[in-house]
Amino acid sequence: MFKSQQSERKQLQQRGGTAAGIYNIERLDEMDNTGIPNLDLLINYHKSIMKGNPSYLYISVNKALNFRQQKLLRRFNLIRMKVNFSAILNKNGTIKHQNLAGELIDVSVSHKTSSGVNEFFENLDKNIKIFTYDADTDHQFQFKALSKDYLIHDVESILFEQVKYPWEDPKYDKRIKRLLFLYLIDILSRDKKASVKYSMSYIYQFMTSCVDPLISISNQDQSKEIINNVIQLAKQFETAAISNDFRISRFINEYIKLLTRKWLILKNLKNL
């Protein structure tokens, strides 16, 4: 082992980390300089703040997030960087000064016991990819980010595994739109000949053929025949999606399973 590797391993152990690169969270103002210019700049900035020098930026940490959804354990710290805005309010002629917080960055740090954490780190090569931003030839840079497939998996897990009904998720409207947009990107990336128009048309046809008829149901008596017809149509879409290796096949499969549940009632169909 090279000396530099031995030194790095020793520093990791001293900081409470491991050779695999997993660290315990340290307060920035309690860290020594690391030799990494950008990180040292941030460390010294926070030390300056803790000494009493004012800043319009501050960090809040919530460590109390520990709950179960269905059979899954969710445990994580929520770290937010906020911007403080000084507001002058006039209420009935009375001038009042008030600080208003604006959220700048929101980062969740999962605990090792949280569901899915082990699986994530066992498949880092699939879950994290290197992307290139190339607005033009003079402005290009690479960065690491969650892969398209993992982003799809993450939203699917929230909507199809963590709640009984997808629409029980408080952010259902936003997440279902995000998922459909990711499916659009997935279709474009897997079928090089596919156009944006074709990809949007595929998703649109599924929605109009398999979702709209359910929304139009006005009474429970007519629901059985319509649901059975929709299930058959959805299976055709699923077969086509699987043959093309489109990730939307999971969504269609979950949709079919939802329609075949015995406790599905009319008012829940309206939530689709």
C-alpha cells in the first residue's frame, strides 16, 4: 500500500469514517483544514459565523425524522440551508421588523437502517452516473448525479410501495407528473429513433385509453365492465412497453394491480 493511501486510511479512521469513504457527519466549524481549497473556504466561513460575524445564510438540521410507511422504514436527517430576509411590515399603521426564512438547499441524509440504503450502495455504478453539461463548446463540465433509472425507481417506490393508494402521498400531483416526465426521457434514451412527439403520444394514448374512461364512471354498476375493458387495454400497453424495455411498464403493471384490487371503490377511481 502506498504511503498516501495509508495516510488517507488513517485520516478516515481518525474522523470516524471507513476506508470505503463513509463518514460520520461533522460540524464544519469544528473541522480542521483539509487541504481541499473549496472545502477549506467553506470551513473557515462557518468558523467566522460561529465567532459572531453575521451572515444572511444559516443551516437548520432536523434529526427527528423516523417513521414507517407500509413495511418500509424511513429514517433520515433533513438539512436545509436557508436565506434570511429582513422584512418591514406595516400592520394598521404599526411598523414591524420580521425575519423571513427562504429555503435555498434541501438535503436528506439517510440513516444506514433506512429501507433501501444498503441496496443503493451495493449498486453505486448503476445508481450514480457521470453527466456532461455542454451548453456550447466553451462551456462544458462533468458532474456526478443520480441516474435516470434510480430517479424513476425512487419515485415509483414512493408512489407504489410506501402508501396504500398512490394519491395518499401528500405530494402525489407533483410526483406523478415527475414520473411521467422521467418515463418520457426514458423512452427517448432507449429508442434512438423515437421522437419527442412519438414518446409523448405513447404516454398520452395510455392515459386517454386507460385513465380517462375510469374518471368518467358515474356509478358503481357500470364500473365492472369499464374496468375490465381498461385492464385488457392496459395489458396491451404493458406488453408493448416490456418488448421495448421501457420503464413505464412498471407503472402500467402497478396500475393493473390497482384496478384488480377488491377494495377499489368508485370514489378512489376519481382520484386517478
